[in-house]
Amino acid sequence: MTATTRRPAGAPDVPGATAPRADCTADSAGGLSFDIRVPGVAERWDAALLLRLRDSEPEESVRLPLEPLSGDRDGSVLRATLPSTVPLAEGRWDAYLVIGEGEARRLLPGCSDLRSLVDRVPRDDRTWLGVRIPYATKYGNLSLCSWLRWPHAEAGDIWPADGGLTVHGRLYGARLTPTARLEARPRRAAAPDGGEARPVTVPVTPVDAPAHGHGFTARLAYGDLVREGGAEGDWQLWLRPGEDAEPVRVARILDDIVDKHKVLRYPARPVAADGAGGSGGLTARPYYTGANDLSVRLERTEPSGS
């Protein structure tokens, strides 16, 4: 395969009108299949779907063989399969079509059937959880967003009200203990007194789970974040299943939505250091990061002019 010139993340390598399209289908275990209509190459043994991890040095890639789709009448549809058992590093993977030693061609998204990803329930007997969601980039090309985690704390209902945030979720791959805690960790280390800001921890209440995972709920007071970290900043939410257990990032990835921050938006609420509302224009707002991790942002808004 000849080398290709690296473009901006997700940018097209060929004009969109000439790029082939890939139909994507997800299975309940997290695997993906890609069907690409490429007339005249059904007999080729060297056609492949190439996945490249963005911004990886050295470049990381996965090559999946393309084979004629069984039952296709004219033999022009090739299928590549990404099994759920093949791990992909976390990040954004761009999809290309490669035929022989020819240049890799950027793929466009076709029809996607991602119904199996909605409300996915991981098995308890696994050792890692892989989540891969295909999507169209801002340039209109096909890419995958990948997560690789275990244990995993899946965020459920989020309720910002009454000076705080109530988080409902489910833990997979670990057990909750009586010492389980929700931890809010500051992205910046400075505290109001110039020292190091410490995590804010609150107790976790277990919720009975009928089959898979362990349900939990916790309430975080915004005032505690203000007192520990100061007036402004971002706080990452983690779940620590037990006193001696490693913390698990709280995230929402078990569905078919790639960028939660564009879809799930929560209101900013006034907050004061004592947990009451309305002090000096300080607000708190929960949000999902670009990686669909749950965080809280404290910021001061400018008073409106008279």
C-alpha cells in the first residue's frame, strides 16, 4: 500500500462524489459489519477495510479483509467484520477502502443499523468492554468512536436540582461495597487557599439490580465543590466501588449516540458555597465530555447590564 498524505482529523482524502459508501450493522455483543458496494473487485483477495486511529504516533491501524457478501446477486458487495472480541484502543478511528497496493480511499457512511447498541447490557463474565459506534464526521466521512473499559460505571438519569446533582447509574465488572463513594475530582489542582484541591466524595446508595450490573445513586452538592475548588473549574465524576478499589470513570457509552455533549444538555443552576442558590453569578452545570465522560462545570457569569 502506498503512503497517503495525512489530512486534518476526519477530512476527506478523495472527492465525496467518488468515495464508496459503507453500510454498518451492529450486533448485541458490540461487533460491527461493513458492507461496501465496489463493482469489479469481487474476485480480488487483497481488498480490505482499513481503520486508522487519529493522532497516533506511531500510526496505529487495523486491517479487516473484505470478502464477497453471501447472497449478493451481482457480486459487487464486499463485507468486512470487526468482531466484538477484537479490542480497539480508545479514540476516533477513520475508515478507508484499500484494494491491493492502491491508495487508501476514505469511506462515506451508508445506512446504519445500530439498534443493537441501544440499552446494551454487558456480560458479567468478561474481562474488558469494547464499545464502537460508527458515525459521520463533520466532513461527511465514516469514522468509529471506540471505548475500551472494565470495570465500567454507566451513567443513567441525571437530575440537577436543589443546589446539587443526583446521579443514577449502574456498575459493571465490580461490586459495590458499603464504603462505595462518588468522587468529584478537579481538573485543576489549585484550591482557593493556594493549596492542592482534594476530591469531593459523597456516599453511594446501592440499588437492587435484577440481573446484570449493580445499580447505584448518589447526590453531589455543588456547594462542596465551591468550598474545595473555588469559584470556577471542571470536576470529573468517578465511582469508587470500595475503599481499597480503583476508581471507575462515570460515563455514558452503552447506546448509539457518539457525541453526548451535542445531544444531552443540562441546565446551569445558580449555586453558593452553602449550597443555596444565587450567589455572585456562580453556576454549576453537568455535561458530557467529548469522550462521553460525566463532569460538572462551575463558572461565573457576568451580570446582565441594566
